[in-house]
Amino acid sequence: MKLYIISDKAFQTPLYKAIERAIRTYFSQKRFEITFEEIDQGDLDFCMGCFGCWTKKPGECVIPDKMGQINQTFMNSDGVIYLSPVVFGQFSANIKNAIDRWIPNALPFFETRTDGSTMHPPRYASYPKQLIIGYQMGMSEEDAQLFKDITEKHRTNVAVITVDDLDFDLSRLFDSIQFERIGGPL
Amino acid sequence: MIRAHKNVILINGSPKRTNVSMSGWLAAFAEQRLKGELLEVKLIRAQKSLLNDNMAHDFETLRDADALVFIFPLYVFCLPGLLMRYLEDFYDFLKTQYSDDESIDQRGIKIYAVVNAGFVEPEVNLEAVRVIRSFSEKIQANFRFGVLIGGGPMIPNTQNALFMKPTIRALDAAFLKIGEDIAGEGQSLPADLQISVNFPKKLYHFMGDHRWISSVKKNGLKKKDLYRRPYQTLR
């Protein structure tokens, strides 16, 4: 089983290092093949909203940088963990760049979900199971809730958790998630 | 009572590299509605500021303003990465350049968020407004309210059509409200405003989907190419 971990190189705090250690320990014991991706400022250009990934080179970002390789590794993993600092209740800029530039993996069309909201349909039959871990020492309850809402209110099959101090135990959470490919809506 | 003159900065947070964007259109629209005897309005493009490495100068301008209006598109249900970089850097600038005594809260700067989405539901922008609210709290500024716009990309090209008049009137009213709030004492906190295009959702989706098909054909590809799966081969 392949696990891909995407993290922000610019926010490698003691809390980040503790979470990273916990992930490595747990998934190594489970015999996952782990690939770490640390994104630093300048590694990825910003998504420029050109939609070239839908109309010029469908399925691939047209900006020639590391993101092509990240999307390829993402799509060929069984599980993906985003390890993001919580900044103003959102992903940090480095992680948000990777998420913005993930959209080649969806189709451009609109579809109405059962709750009446709109979403883009999946491009692929299945995707890796995704978990987003937001970390920040002493983050406010409002920021933690906002960080969860951004994903949980709008995405399907993506789990979110926040960690705000060094006294954490993620093993029960990891036990509860099947890191294997899943189909269905995005 | 004589009201004081106020400096307003409109920050266009669109990551597009051209001048043409919905956020650019909204910023120009806002400038027209806001500028007047009491409000002096200036436009800053975050993308240009980052690209030209002009941020220190622009951040001084933001810090000296009475009100900041962030106008930006929704990217994957929250702020675009480019605008996050801009806010992170502005926060760091304030932290490193100024002592606590000089912090922004002494001046009661007012902050507004105007967010536009390609999806027709304006409420999809709510979390992005909350991010701007959180940012405002972190720099000890005074977040006021947000304007949530659904179906944004349709507005500029159809602004003169009869069916778009209610939306344009709603935008007019929203920026008028922002202007009044900036000029006023700010005792009560207005609620967020939600604006959507007055257009059937099914037809909006149909036209949007058709646009992708015609765009891909203009690029010399076929409709079936839209469905390519370039990363599927390895699994």
C-alpha cells in the first residue's frame, strides 16, 4: 500500500515534527510504502485560473514545475495525508497551492449533488483516501472549526482533523480510516 | 456632524496573470461606486504586487488605510494560494516592522470581503469570508461583513442584459452599504450579503458545460479529450 504525505516545509514546528514522527511510526509498522513531499515557498507557482488543465492539456496542469509529479504520485497512491499548518483558519499558502493545482484531477463540468450543491465530477474511477491534518499550537476553536468546515462542508470522502498541542494520539484515528482507493463523488 | 475623509484600498486577489478577471471587473465596479467626496479609493492587485516584489510599499499603503476591501475568486472552497501568500506576508510584515504600540488596532481599520464563485450558490463563499474575518482578528483589525457572489463569471459579459439587472442592482446596493459603513461610526455590525445571478441553475450548468466543449475544440482537441486520464496508466 502506498501512502503519500504532502507537508509544508516552511512550517516545520515542534508540533509538525511530532505529528510527522507519529505518522512515520504508525504507517511503517503497517508496512505502508511512504513518500514524503515537503513543499517550500517557491517550489510551486500559483494556480493562475487559466483552465489549461481542462481545455489545453486535459488532466494535467500546464505550468511546468513540480506539480505534475505531485499529481502523478497522488493519483497513484492508496492514501494521501495533507499535513497543513492552520493559517487564519485555512491551509497555508504552500499547501493551498498544491490543492488549487490538484483540479486537473477533476472534470470541468458542473454536477448537482443530492443536497442541491454544485461540484465538479471525478475524472478517475477511483482516488486515494485523503486525510487532512491541520496543526497549530493553541489554535482557537473558531479557526479549528473553520479549517474543518472548508473541507467537510464541501467535499466527500475526505477526512479532516486538527491538532493543537503536543499531547495527541492519532493512532485511533488512523485505525478508523481505510487508506485504500475509493470511488464516488469528490 | 462632519464626517472625516477616509482612504479605502481595494485589493484584487485574483491570481490571473491578465488584467481581465471577474475580481478585476468587481474592483473597477466597486471603485466607481465608492469613490466620492468622503472616500478616496485606490486599487492594488495582489498578483502584481507579488510579481513586482513591490510588497513592502504596498503593505505600508494597506497599513495606512482606513478600510481594506478584499475582492477575490473562490478557489477550491476557500482563498486562492496567491492571496494566502499575500495575507501571510502582510501578517509577517506587520509583526516584524511594527511594535505592539504601533499595531493596527490603534486605528480601527475596517475590513470587508467580496468573494465570487463560479458555482451559482453564493453561500459556497461563506468559509472564505470567515478566513478574512480570522485574518482581521489576527492583525487586530475590525472585520465588518462579506459580500458572497454566486455565478460571478457570468456577470461581466451579460451586465447589460435585462435578466442581469437585479444582480447589478444588488451589487450596487452592496458597495453602497460598504461605502456607508466605511464612512459611518460602525456601531452596529451588518450581516453578510448574498448575491446570485438571476438565471436558471440548470441552464447555467448547461451553458457552462458547453463552454468547456467549445474551448477544448478551439484548442484543436476533441470532446473526448476532455475526459483524458493521464495518470491512470500506472495503476
